[in-house]
Amino acid sequence: MASSALVDVRVDGTKLRATDIANNGIAMELTGWDRLGDESAIEFDKPIDATVTGRLSEIRYDLQNFIEISRLDGEFIPDHATDPAHAVSTCQLVDDAEYHLSLPEGQYRCQLNSDLDVYIGFTGAASVRYRPSSPLVISFPYPTPVSFGFKSFIDYPRHELQVEPTPDGVATAMTAFSVPFSTTGVDRVHRPYRGYPPLVRTGPETVIPEAVTDTRASSGIEFRLPADLETLYPAAPLAYYLSADVSIHDGPPTLSTQSFTHEFDDGSSFPSQVVDCLRRVFFLDMVGSWHGQPTRRLAEHDALEDAGFVLETYAENTLEERLELALTYSESQLGPVLPPWPTRVTVEPSLEALPALPHLLYDFSAISVTGSSAIDHHAIPASGDPTADALYDRTRIDGRLVTHSSTIQPDGNPEQAVFTSCQQAYRNRLRFLEEAHTELSVLVVVGADVSLSETAKAAIRDRYHRRDAIVSPTVRVLDDPLEEELRDALESGGNLLHAIGSDGASTISCQDGSLEVSSVSHANVELFILDGFDATVGSAFIENGSVGGAIRPARPLETYERPTMTGPAVLLGELLLYGQSLATATALADRCDERSSAPEGGSRVLGDGTHRMTLKWAPKSLHVLDTTDADTSLQVTTIPFPVDPVGAHWYSDLDNTKRLQPARHVNHLEPESITAFLRSCSEPIYYERRIYWPEEHGYLAAPFA
């Protein structure tokens, strides 16, 4: 057995299994396995959580996405090609086509994308065969040493710091937060290269674990800051990404390297200037990391080159040099090309907020402090569809952090999907990462003071259970419960609780009384939707174990009868199960709710609004439809949801133009193309305040096709 803090690898007989702490896993069949020692391991140039090496003659694996095969010491001829001019050093095989490769003697590294990132390394000859609906087979002409490396999509803090409760102590923590970065190259933008920062607490003396001081690599960048939390906290995300050495001085905020110095304004504009600097260096690193790879050339490559930015040698520069280049170009050159920064959290400038910083940095949230001016998210160019522009704007999330869960209260403008979080929500987030689960579960609780029909209960159950092969939760409806029955259900918990009560209720009504959530020893509920309850109920859930949830006004009972056709009674829960973050899903559900524009309408989000139940990230998007040109063509604006993580690239169902996350796509379809689009689209579609899931796209054929 090979293991690490995040991934366990076991070989039982002919079966190799790798599983991370959240029970995401992968299994392979091995023929002729003979375990070898670590001295025989092949090195990977990727971050790895666990490895195992053995001699074998064949690997069989149910391909779910793609396998990328690279030869390190030469080239090979892909597929059935015979012309040496077609030789390549890397090729990618996808899961919807048949392949048969003969790999000559050489050094090879393969990457599989599944519930874990899987890397396979070997030296020798091999044959690769794949046919859809059959396993991928990698076979060797003789028993060959093969190393397997596994990287979880889950990150978890590996260390904890203690610092003195002073600005110097905070600066020390900010310096140490960057220890998880495993490279100073452009690849540091990708999540596998930047793990979870260490946790932090204050104490009588500063204690930094040796494992942190010994492994943290300084970038050579210094960030000198004034001795006030109003400046230190907003600087934290930039210091984290730059692996800067943070220190206190009497002058204005200053970034410096051996070759240049950049001075920020010392005032209310500082948080916006920091975010602009982070946005530049981060997204330019993202583009630079894929420069020269034909399969990953982005639309932003062309736009940056048109703006005069030289990408040819950008990735070869040091982090110091890339920072200087990023700051050299004007906003008019870079501003229209780079996406806006998607997430901001406002914190109180007190030491009590310090323990939340590692979680905010992991989310890559921009940070502002209470009382400061709003961070400039950067203007969004108009797409021609005001609805799409409004939805795109609402995917950018503003949050607020309070220091105690007992003081959590809904706050802000529902149009901005503001969430109010606290330290306990982030502690609970880590707990749910640790607790293994193999399937999603939904608990629907109908209070004794709510007369919901059997038709409505069946409709709710059907909508929550109506998922796909990837996400198919178990659904339990608890109607008019006994107090002890409800207590047991909450302690058993699940991924999503949807509780339906009367307006302004502070307890959950039961047959034999009512249950105060604060009296439950442990509410094992990851996310919640509370219809008709006040904020104290949501606060109690977070205090007792939840990561977050939405508080909504009591809804007319008829909206639960036919949720498909009458509005977003369960839409918020469906979006959460689909993989959207809590705040983004709430913003979209409110947009589909006519009552959200009324004074009493709209939802409030408590806890970690960036949290998602889907542990493996994959780009999710929404198509927004709008008729144009006297209804003869259709504008389709595709909006990605940007939280978790910032960055990466994606492309929509409509074309292969790759864009930075969270940029958007705008396409125009002629009438003859609309039916094919509706039939093939695998993502939700928004039209006239409604979400149409893939199996409902046929309803749109009449107005559009």
C-alpha cells in the first residue's frame, strides 16, 4: 500500500484502486503485477499525492474522458498513419472514437482524467487499444516496470501556523501561506500546483512548522506594507500568488524585485489596484502556460498579440520578470482581453478575521475590508442581450465575513447574491472534505404547520431524483415528523436539506411540538434551503455543522405542485446538485423567480457562498437565448460559472473556441441550426425567467425552431 494524506493506493490481486479523502476513486485491472520498491519509481513532472510502482504486462481501464500520451525522448506515429511526417511527441485519445497505437521503444508519460488525475510512466514499447464501450488496454511485449501517480482534485491544509497578534505576525503568516505552490513557473495558475494554504491561529509567540520553512520557495519578490490590517488583508491574495516575502514598513505598499519597484496608492484605491495586479499576472500566466500548444490555443492568445503583448517567450521568464511585464502594459491593452475577477469577500479589519484568510486565499477571493470602497470588478462589455449581461454580472459574487456564526445575518442586495459567512462555515467545509461519501443525498422536511399535498411531495421527490448517471441522489421526504424522528434525520444528515415551513418560523414544527436546530448535537447537513424560516435557523445549522445555505420567504404551496412548469421551488436545489456554487445557484434561482424583485422576495445566503457539492471540478455553463434580427436568428450567450476555481479554459457546445474561465461566448444561430442545437445541447438553457434542463429543451422548439 502507498498512501499520502490525501490519496490511498491499494493493489488487491489484479485490481489497483486509488481513493482520496472524499472517496473519489479510480480502479484499474493489472495483469502480471509485481510490486517494486520506491527506488524503481519513475519521476513525474506533475504534482503527485501518491505513487506506486510495479512490473506488469497489461493495464485495463474504463476510459471516461481522455488519455494523453507523451513521448519524452522522441516522436511516434499516431493511429494508423504511416508517413513519418505525421509523427508527434504527444497525442490525445478521447472516449468516443476507436484507436490502436503501436508505441516504439521510448520514455512515455500518460495522463488520464477521471475522478482523480492519473499519471502513468514507463520506458519501453507498448500497444494502446481502445474501442467505445470497451476498456482502454495498454499492453507491453514483456513485463515492464510502470509507475502510477495520483493527484486528487481535493485540497486540504497540511500545516497550521501560530503567529503573534500583531501586524508583523500577520505579515509572517502571509509569507508562509504560499508554501503549497510547487512551481514558480506559469503552471502555478493551475490548481494541482497550488494547494490549500496552512491554517493559522494567533498565540503568544510565532511558531512556523519546519515543514513550512523548509519547503516554501521564495520567488524573490518583496511586498512591503504598512502596519495596518486595512492594507494587509487586501494584499493577501496577491502576496499568496506571487509567493512574496511580506514585511512591515512605514511607506506606501510596495512590490519590489532586484530589477524594479512598483508602488501602490496608499488609500481607498489600494484594494482595486491589488486585484488589477493579481488579475493581470494570473491570467497572463494562464495564457502563457498554454502558449505553443495547438490544442489549447485560446481566443485570448490572438487578442493579446493584437494588443501588442509578446507571448512567445513569456512562459520562459521568471515570476519576477512576468510580474514586471504584466504591470508594463496599459489597462486599454489588457483590460478588454482579460476576464473580470469573479469573487470578492469583505472582512472586518480585526485579528479575529485572520483564521479565515487561508480559506479565502484557496478560493482566490479578492479581499476588501469593512468601510472601504468597493473593489472594481472591471466593466463587462455588452453582448447585445441585456438579460445575458445581467446574468453574467450576477455570477460575480460578493461576500461578507463576520467573526462569529451567532452574529450571521442576511445582508445586502439580493440582486448581487451577497453571502454572509463566518469562521465556523469554513471549518465545516473542511470536515465535509474529510468525510467520505459515495453518493449525494437529499432530505426534504415538510413542517407540521405546512399542508403540502401528496402530488407536491411526489413532484419534489421526482425533481430532486431526476438527475443523470453522474449525479443521482437518494431522496427522502420527511412529512409532519415527530421531534425525535427529525432530530435523528438531521444528525444522520445529507448533502442537501430542503425544509419547508411557515413564514418567519424560528423552529421546525413537528407533530409533537417543535425542534430548535440549536438543540441538535450535530447537524450533519452540508447545504440547506430554508423556505419560510428566519435567519436564526440558518445560523444554528452553521453553528452545528453546515457549510451554508439559503434563507427564502415562505412560498405559495402551489409552486411545489409542478416545479417543472411553475417556477423555482426546487430549482435552487437542482442547481446545487448540478454542481453550481451556493451563491451563484441562488442568484440564478432568484432571477427565475418573479417575486425576487419584490421587497419581500429574493433569497439570502448564509455561510460559504462559494461552496459546491460536486467535488471534482468541471466547467459548468448556462446558455441564454435571445431572438435577434426580427426573430430570424437566435443569439446564444454562453455564461460559465466562475467560482472554483478561478481560471482554467473551456468552450461551449456551439463551437471549439476556447476561452479563459470566466469569459463568455456569444454565437448567432440561423433558423436551420436551432433544432440541431436544442437536440444536442447538454447544458441548461435560460429563456424568459426559466431554466430548461437538457430533457426539457424540446419545449423550446416551438418558439424558436
